[in-house]
Amino acid sequence: MTIVGLGGSLASVSRSRAALQIALEGAASAGADTQLLDIRQLDLPMYNPDNDDPTESAETLIESCYAADGLLWSSPMYQGTISGALKNALDWLHVLGKREPPFLHDKVIGLISAAGGTQGLQAINTMEFSVRALRGWAVPYVVPVATAARAFDLEGRIHDQAVEHQLTTLGGEVVRVAQRFGADASLHRQAECVEAAERVATVA
């Protein structure tokens, strides 16, 4: 079971990246191997559909996401939505439409945002649109980290135990649902996601 984390920001200290790392720790505690795809380190070129031959960094992104059993996405909220850097990474996944199965077919994806204020769900909603377009399944339990500057210090270390618990819970949920999907291809995905929502309703 491999869970890939994608996100962060281009900032040297990124709260959305710090949140993603904690969620990956939760996935690892649930028994998964994990991989972090840090937007800053990937340094992706802009996706151009007229020339979509992947560079080495884009190839790493594409192949890691396609091979993953589940994913965790994390973005800062800029101007009411996800960062341009994360959107560009998701645009590169468009080339997976040529595969069989295409895109991120039936992959389980957990969503995280880090906002300066209280409107982090706007970034989560944007990511949910992309999950559906890429034919994945978003775990119903999401973690919009509000006023992230209070949850993390200036060096990106978390000091809010409630938020830390929410993030590790999300990582564990992605592993749990991905294991269920992998164990029985006949499972009804929507029913599994409803059950996941009920399971974690009291955590937040």
C-alpha cells in the first residue's frame, strides 16, 4: 500500500506542506509506504497541451500518482482557491487520459488546505472538482486548516494538537478506504465513501 502526498507551495516554509507531511505520517502509522511530492522541489514547467511531453520532474509526478494506491493533496489558499503551482501539477495529470484505466481511476484521495483565515473549504471544494474530473474518490473527511499561522510556528512545526490529530486521522482514512477498494474490486465506491464519512463525523 503506497500513499503519495502532493502539494505544498513554492515558499521555503510552507504550512500546507507541513500539514501534508503530518497526514503522511498518519498514513505511515496505518501501515502504508509514503512518498512526498513537494511542489517546490518538483519545479514543474507550465503544462502546455500543445507540447505535453513530460520533463523528468513531470514524469516523476505522473508515474508516482498513477502507481499510488491512494493520494493526499494539500494546498495553500490563494485568492479564494488553490495555488497556481498545485493546479499546474494537476494539469500535468491530464496526460494520464491516454492510459487504461485513464487518469486516477478509482484512487482514494484525501484533501487538505491551509488558509490564513477561516475559508479553507473553498480550496478543498476546488480540489474536489479536480478529483472528480480525474475519476478519483475524495475521502469525505477533509482538513481545512483555518488560520494556519496559529496552528504552525514560523518554521512549520505544528503546535495545535487538535489539528495534528485531524491530519493523522485523514492519513489513516485514506489508507483504510484504499485497502478496502484494493481488497474487493466489486465494492460500491460511493457506499464506502458514505461509510467513511460516518466513521469520522465525530473527529472534527
